[in-house]
Amino acid sequence: MSLTSFATPAPAATYSASSQAQLNAAITAANADPDPTATIQLTTSFSVSSAALNSPSKPITIDTQGFTLSGSVDPSGDGLAPLFQGGSGSFTLMGNVVGGEGSFPLRGEGGSGIKLEQSASVINNGTIEGGFGPDNDGGDGVFIDVSAAPGVTFINNGTVRGGDGNPFGGNGIVVASATNGAIVNTGTIYGGDWSVAIFANSAAVSLNLINSGTIVSGPREEIAILLTPGATNGITLELQAGSKIFGEVVGNAAAANDTLRLGGSGTDSFDVSEIGQKYRNFDTFEKTGTGTWSLIGTGTVATDWDIQDGTLQIGDGSVIGDITNNATLAFNGSDVFTFDNLIFGNGTIRQLGSGKTILTGDNSSFAGNTIVEAGTLSVNGILGGTLDVLAGGRLQGTGQVGTTDNAGTIAPGNSIGTLMVSGDYTGSGGTLEIESVLGDDTSSTDRLVVTGNTSGTTNVKVINLGGNGAQTVEGIKIVDVGGTSAGSFSLLGDYVFEGDQAVVGGAYAYRLFQGGVSIPADGDWYLRSALLYAPGVPLYEAYAGVLQSLNEFGTLRQRTGGPEVDDSQSADDAGNGPARAVWTRIDGMHSHFEPETSTTGTEYDVNSWTLQAGVDGMLHESGAGALIGGLSFHVDAASADVSSRFGKGDIDTTGYGFDGTLTWYGNSGFYIDTQAGLTWYSSDLKSSTLHATLADDNDGFGYGVSVEAGQKIALSNRWSLTPQAQLAYSSVRFDDFTDQYRGAVSLDDGDSLTGRLGISADYDNDWRDAFGKIGRSKLYGIANLYYDFLDGSDVDVSGTSLVSENQTLWGGLSMGGSLSWAGDRYAVNGEAFARTSLKDFGDSSAFGVKVGFSVKW
């Protein structure tokens, strides 16, 4: 068959070839064909010599059709590569192209898969592989040798692989001389055994790489891309979305000519911790293309980034270096990220995500726009340009920003601090959040300083950081306006006071006013205080505490005088361990409370008494001890004097209820006592300041349980010590009511959990009377520590919470005794006690007496 017949164009400008001569003829015919593109299909596998294939003048595709186009072997035994030279067109390779195999007897090297010279432009959509070197190195996948402009462009959409060899495989791509062209990889480039994927093997060669595919170093090789360093050469590596490089990328350590570029139109992330380790000797870092790249990881090498196009996004982690932003810089993390370096340019900064970004540098050279869309931007340095806070965003810090529009939240400071707007401020329905220790004019507070004009509307939210309130004169300045003060700032208060929104600070209400007292036209905004609470409020705050004073539990010793059973006596002869008994007890106590926490600064005194009567009976007796159960009825009464700077008054309470007890007396001296009680209350609340009754016969209810345990330790026949512990839970409630001034009162929390640790010293004596009946006496002293584990009471008055929490740690001393006679048939017991708060010793205190009488039968 003649050569001409093989070169005859097929329909759709398709040609066939089965040899190098036919392939060259097909290229020539395709160049002459008027169709804009052409395809040459191989009809068999064949090899080509070292002579260059004809140059294309249009895009020509060489499709091997499942066959293989390979290089031949030169006389020295080395494999040869198909050679492509430049033209005005390009070659696209589809199928398999393999370098010539080295001759084994001659120890020949494998040939390159293809060789590119002059201005060749080749697109690989198939597989290119270096030739096999059975007794020498494998061939390179692609060998580029161009010394003149415009250089070679090689686009790999398929696979390039260095050939196998013995002992070394070939490199994936080798650039052997200076070129202005580029290598674009969307496919996969592999290095052979012990070889790199891309290698610039001359000090005069620079690499220009664009990668959105995969580049893999050869087996047993750590470097994927390697530059031979020279005086002026370097690597320009552009990573696009999807880029994966397995192995190190080594630039020029001798000259600052290496650029790492994040480009393309897609979205991807780059780990900055790999700079200096995986990406070595790079000097310039750029963001190009319209896509979005996120910087992740923690950088350890200074990297200044130049954002030329698209978006560079900083997420969780950190980046070290300055940023020139002429496109978009986005902070999109979920953690706290501090950026200490500088930002230049006139692009856009976006705060995204749920995290907090902290800017600390002098970014006054930035002339673009910053948008806070979500999360928090904290400016503690200077940020130039303009700034927009959107509805989901938060701006805070102690630094300076430019002209600002607020539709979100601006919170000056990072707790207490000043934020400056160097320019104009416009409120677009956003919120100004002010933290302040509400007190007098000198109170610590956040402040927004605007050097220019204000306009629009802004809501103001005030957060009190523990201020107890005080009377102001000028007021607490929260907005300082340097220009025209035409903006409207409206307080979001706790309630309405005298027609204005007001916030509560201790005993005072703070309202927002424009203009100072001394200079009414200054245009600034101030918080000024006024007294808050009505005279009846202190009574409502103390109410739950008065009920708790009646609802508390006594000790086993106070109730019984301290009975026990030991192994020397039977239960019936144990004296203080009756089988059946009826008893009565009366208590009287005076208490003074200065709560550790009180919303209204209320103090109160309570005088109370309790009358209780009950019956006890033995439920079980054994060699180990006795179990005693009891039921009782009680009535209570209390009168409380309540005093506060806001008003004074009285609370009178009566109550009745039932108690149950269950006590184990061990023969070893150990005991455990449990109590449970229910009480129904009725109270009158009267304000002496208003000369009015605020609540009449208000019903309440209380309940509680107590567990006490102790162990008698005998020191002698008469002296003993008894360490003991008690835990008592008490809960009180009262019915909601509304006073005559329309104050709606309800109890949110009225629970108490009190622990007691004590130790008693006891002296016991016994005798027999003239009838042989045993009599006994006991004297004791007890030292106790008390601790309340809960947070006191919380009363709501028309939406305002009133908290009262007494001192949590108390100490107490008690002295008492008991006397029984007529064979323990009759017994009396009594105790006097006093206790005080320990933190502020003596400020809160209580003392009282408890006396009881019992008859056994």
C-alpha cells in the first residue's frame, strides 16, 4: 500500500498511520486541510526514530487507538523518544506513548516517553511513560529541551510516568534548558523508583507549574518537584482546586525567586504548616484567580500573602505574615484567631463563621471595605477603610476603625474598653452593647467614640458587670460624638421607669440621655441613675428567708436530750432509749440576717417560737440496738422586722404542721436519725413606710428532710465525745399575689440545703433513789459548723429578680443537759445555743433556747 493512500483524509479530517513516515505524512496533510482540527489514528503499534515529527500548524490529535507509539533504540543501546517540535499548532496525545527500551547487552538507558523542543505545545490525554532500562536507568516520562522563546507548553490531562530501570527509574518530567513555557497538570505525574516527579536539571532552568491534579514522588524518593539552584532561576507553582502533591517541593535556596500561588476558579484549602517543610525555599505567596482558597493549619514560617484576585480565607489555625489585599480576605473560623501582622490594599475583608478574629496591628494602610457578616471581629489595633456590621455580625475591641454602618452589634472593648470610629457612624437598626460597672460618674464602662458625625437609629443594650448602683451627676458617658450628633440611640431597658426605658444597677435605675448636664449641647450620650425599688420590695425579698427560719430542723439532741443505747443496758433500762414516750418541746429564737447577697440591701430580724408535741415508740430491738419511730405536731410563729434604704416593714407568720422521725440507736454508740416535716403557713406583710398592708393571710407551704449521724466515743466511765454530721434540705413556697401598687410577686426559688458538722463533749452521771429507781443526768457542750450549699431565695416582682442569699458558712456553740428520774419515767432536757456567720463575724447571728419534757410508760 502506498504512503499516499495512508495520508488520504478520511471523513471529518481523520487520518490513519502505521509508521513514522505515514505519521509525518498525515501531519503534513492535516496541516494543509482547511478543517480547523484533525485526528490521526494509529492502526498498529510502531516505533519512531530520533528524528523530529513534523510540526503542526493547527490542533492535531494523535489517537493510538489502543496501540502504542514508542521510541526506538539508538546504536549505543539507549532508548529514543518520540520528538515533538514547535509549530503554530499543537499535538494532543490520546492512548499510550512509551520511550524506547534500552538495549540490555549494551546497558542502554530507557528513552523518554516524549521529547519536546522549540515551541512545542502538547496535550496529553492518555498515558506517557519513559522507556525501560533493563540494566540502566529508566527513561523520563517527558523530556523538555527548549532554549528559545516562547518555550514549550505541556498540558497533562492523563498520566505521565517515569520508566522503570535498574537501579533507578526515570523522572516524570525533566526540564533541561531555559523555557518561558508552562507545565499544566490536571492528571497524574509519577516519578520512577528513586526519582522525582518533575525535575529542573540545570541551574539556568526555571519551572512554571500549574497543578490541579496529582504529582507523586517516586518510590523511595521524598522529593516530588526539584529545582537545581542557580543565580536567577526559581519555581512558580500555582495550585488550583484539587491539587495533590505527594512529596516535597524544593525551590531555589540561593535566590529569592520562588513563588507559591493559589489560583484557579475553584474552592480548596492549603495547609500553611507545610510551608518550610514540604514547600521549601519559597519567597513569594500569592492568591490569584476568582476562586476561594482557605488557609488552614498553623504557620511556622513568615509568609506575606498578596491577594490579587478571588478570596483568600483564613479559618481555624493561624498564618504568619503580612497580607496585601486587593481582592477578598475572609476570616472564616470557629475558634479564636489572632492576626498580629499587617493588612494592606484596597480590597474587601469579610468576617465569616462563628469564631472570633482579633486584629492587633496597625492596618491604617488598608483602604478597602470590611464586612462583619457573622461571628466576632475584635479590632485592638487600627483598621483603615470603611466598615459594615451586618445583622449577624459583632464588632468589638479597643482599637480604631473607619466610617462605620451598624446593622448588627457593636460592643466596644473586650470587656471594659473604648472603640473609636475614625469617621462617621450610621445606625441601621443595629445594637450598641455597653458593659459597665454601674455606679457613679466615675464608673468603669465601655465607650464608643465617633470622631465624625452620627446618623440613623441604634439600640443600646447595657450589661451591668457587678455594679451596685450609685447616684450620678453628669452621668456615665457611653457615646462620645465629635461631629454632628444627629443619630438616635434608644436604650433597651429592664423596665419602663417614669416613661423611659431603664436598666437596673443595684438600687438605681439608669436611663439614657443625650447631652451633658454641664454642657447640654455636647451631643454625647450618658447613662444617668434614679432610685429604683418601691418601699415594699425589701419585704418581698426577705419573705422566703423568714419562712426558712421557721422551716429549719433541729438536732436529735435538741429534740430528745441525747438518748443512746449501749451494750451494758437493755432498751427498757437504757434511760434515754425509751420503748414508748410522749413528749413536748418549746423553742424560742432571735435571728439577725445581713445577707451576703441582697438585691435591695435588706437586713431583717426574726423572733420566732415553736411548740411541738409527739409520741415515740420502739419499732425494733436486737442485740445491735434499737429502732425508734415518732410522730409529732407543731405550731410556729414568727415576727420579722425588715429594713432597707428603700423601705421598712413587718412580716408576721404563723404555721402548723406534722413531723415524722426514725432513729437507730446502736449498742456501739453509733446513731442515725432521720426527720421529715410538712408545714402550712399564713403571713401578713405590712409596710411601715407606706402605712399599708401589702399582703393579708398569704398562704405558704414548706417541707423538708434531714439526716443526722454520730458516734459516741467513750473517754472514761462518765466522759465521752460524739462527732456528728447532719444534712437538711428545706423548701418553702408562697402563693403569688399582687399588691395594691400592682406589684406582681412570685417566688422563683426558696430552697435550702444546709450541712452541719459538730462535736459534743458529754458528762454522764447516774444514781438510784430511795426506791431503787435509777436517775440520770447529762451535761454537754457542742461546737458546730454550718454551710448552706444553695443560692438563697429568688423573688420576682413584676419581672425584676430579687435575690437574697445569707452568709453560707456559720459557726455555733451550744450547751445543754438532761435529767431523768423515777426509773427514767420522767425526763427534762434543754439547750441554749448561739451561732454567727464566719465570713463577716457577728453581722448575721442567732441565739435561742429549746426546752423539752417527756413521759415514758
